[in-house]
Amino acid sequence: MEIVELEKKHINSIAKLSKKLLDFHWKIDRYYRRGSEKTQEEFKNYLLKNFNKKNFKILVILDQKKPIGYFIGKIEKGKPHISPQKIGKIESAFLLERYRKKKLGEKAFKKLLEWFQKNKIRNVEVSVDSRNKIGVRAWKRYGFFEFQKNLRLDL
Amino acid sequence: MEIVELEKKHINSIAKLSKKLLDFHWKIDRYYRRGSEKTQEEFKNYLLKNFNKKNFKILVILDQKKPIGYFIGKIEKGKPHISPQKIGKIESAFLLERYRKKKLGEKAFKKLLEWFQKNKIRNVEVSVDSRNKIGVRAWKRYGFFEFQKNLRLDL
């Protein structure tokens, strides 16, 4: 098992994993988009567009060279109402279910953290669906705390 | 008491109110920016830039022609991982403390809601600091439910 930076050859497999992440959320709430050929294609374009950008760090978790998960970090300009000039964002993170509970996610996250720290980031943020208990618990285990709620009204 | 659309003459007063909203959050968490001349100036520019845009609705609550609160609604393109093509956002909302509990906020919100509905919006979102119990309670009273948590790690 190893964690490497995204290379072009991983992109197809990562896009397939992204479908699983979308479907997981779609099952929770139809507000999320269901995974499809189209979402995979869009995700590939997103990866291709960003994987060499300085403000992106895209990590791939491999099992015998095969992608089984990914962690995407991004450095963003802070919004006008907040104090930090730049913040770290966990854009997306996924690990195939059978590989969980092996500290692989934690290792990938630590690598992102090193990159954030090297870039003088003081605040790292991630949005998690409130009903995704596994996700909420995992991020809290990594030291995150809840500071905001996103509320929604469906009409 | 009346609720009107933002006019240029309100902008100075609204910017002053925005300072109170920032300071309220700054007291909860130094992650938020403290209100200042500079933040007021920036907020004025934000209002001037957006108040005539079609995807913005900026409502001002007046007491004898004097602004005592504001509600800012925005229509945004849905992010790639969600199903709705466009969503309604409550960008910001504030009402001076002594005018609360008089259904004024609710009235302003209802006006935004009409605008969202006229624009075929099916999902309206707002972010609230988790420690702002009054805010969380108010939005839930208006029918909102929590669907996401924003988590943060401070380094």
C-alpha cells in the first residue's frame, strides 16, 4: 500500500472511485448527484485541469499500483468575513470500504497536512454530510471540530 | 416598520450594521474577522457591486426610514456534485437585537423566499456558526434542517 501524487495514468480509476462517493451521498439525499458516466467524465476533466496547479494536492492511495482511494487538498483565498488570508480545504476524500480502518486515510490526510503546513496554512476545513456518521467521526478523530452547520430548506 | 429593497442611500447604515454582525462572530471565534472601517468599506463595495444584479436580492428592514437589519439572498449555480442546477443562498442576515422576536426576520425571509420561488429555486441554503444557537434556532424555525457540518482543524 502506498500514497503517491496523482499521475495521469490514475485518472480513469480515480474517476470510477468518484462515482462510488457520489452514489454514497445520493443514497443519503437525492440533493446529491448520482454517479454516472457523465459525472466520471466531469471528474476526469476536473482532475486534468487541476492536478498540476500549485494550490492543489491530489493524493492517490494505491494497492499494488491500483488506486483504491484519493484525498484532494486545495489552498483557497479566505472569504471577506474571515480573518485568515488563505485556508486549506479538503475538497474530497474517498477510500474503498474494504481498505478502511487500516490508518490509510489518516496517513493520506497527514500528507495533506504536511503540505498545508509547508504552505503556512493555519486553518483546514472540510464539509461533511451530517448524516454521514462515519465521515464525521473520522474527521473528528483527525482533530477537526464542528464550527458551522449548513442548513437547507427544500421547496 | 417596513421591508424594502436596498437603495443607495441605505448603504452606509447597512455597512455599519455589518460591523455588528462581524463582531458578533469575532466574539465567538477569532477565525472571523473583526468589524472595522475597512470591513465596512469592503461591505459597501460588495453592496454597490451586487445590488442591481439579477441573481441578488438585498432587503433592508427599516424603522422610520432607518435601516435596522438586512437580508441578502443570492442565486448560485449548483456545484458539480449536487443535483440542482441552481440553488438559493442566504448570503447574510442581520437584525438589531432590540428588534428581534417581532417576526421581522421571518417577514424578510418570506420575501426572499417568494423571490427564490419566482426563480424556480428548489433548495435554499444558509451557513450558520454552530455556536450561534439563536441563529441555528431561527433558521430551523423557518423550516431549515441541518444537512452538512463544516469542520475545521486549526494548526
